[in-house]
Amino acid sequence: MQFQRLDIPDVVLMTPRVHEDVRGYFVETFRQDLFDSYCGHHTFVQDNHSRSNQGILRGLHYQWKYPQGKLVRVTRGEVFDVAVDLRESSPTFGRWVGVYLNDGNKQMLWIPAGFAHGFYVISEEAEFQYKCTDYYVPGDEYSLHWNDPDLAITWPLIYGSSPVQTEKDAGGHGLSTAPRFV
């Protein structure tokens, strides 16, 4: 497994070694000791799996009172995955990083607690899986608006069309009014 710190150093892109032969392939997707060395020790308490169609944007989500670290990956299709630093004390507060995750590169992204997270589906459909360091808590869910000019995220929109979102996500906060982490 290779670990690469991105422009926001606490966000880590993980590239597994893929072992292929006539049977197909084998990939080790998680190993606690290596994860601890590069990302710190975290306990995962919940796994989630979603399927979304092309043009869907899920996010940018976070929990404020019960923040979640997330280890995310795509097992089918391709997404553009984004993490936004909401930690006021961080030198990278308000900045974002984005990577393409797909079933071909098999990469994973570690997004620590204190970040908003979202993804946009590039392929006809995508299956997205992630591990969380805290449980989902209804009522503690927040979202940032996907095209907040203060964030200026460069989304790779299909045909330049606005993404499909839930009403809740479409009504997300701007960075200037969003609850933040210390």
C-alpha cells in the first residue's frame, strides 16, 4: 500500500498493490498497522455503501457534534471525491482537495474528522463504500453548498449541467455561515 499526503496533509490518498493473474485480482484494502502509521489510530464503527447515477452529487456532508473520519473507496464506476477542511485552527481551513476514485485505480481516501465530504458521479453509475469513525446521528447532519464561491471547488460537471442533489444538500451552508470545528 502506498500512502500519499495531499495538499491538505491530513487527507491521505491510499493506493493498494493489486495482484492480478488468470483468476482475476486480489487487493488488500485495509491493514490497521499501516493505517495507524500514516493516518493515526482510529476505530471504525460503521460501514456504509451507496449506489448513485451519473450527475448525482452527494454532499458536502459532515456531523458537527459527532464528527466522523471516513475511509472512502469506489467499487464500481468513478467519482470525483472532495474533502473540505472545516477546522478553524488549521492552516488549511476553508481549502479543499479533490481526487478521482474509481474501480480501476482502486484508490482510497482518508478524510479525518473536521472535514466536510462529498462526491460527484462521473460514470453512468457508481458504488461508493466507506468506513466511519463515529455513528450516523440524525439531527447532527450539516452540508456545505456545492458551489459556494468561497470554496470555489472545480467540479467536473457532465455537460456543464448542475448536479442532481437532495433538497437538503441543495440548501447547504456557505463556508461563512457553516458550523465549524475548533
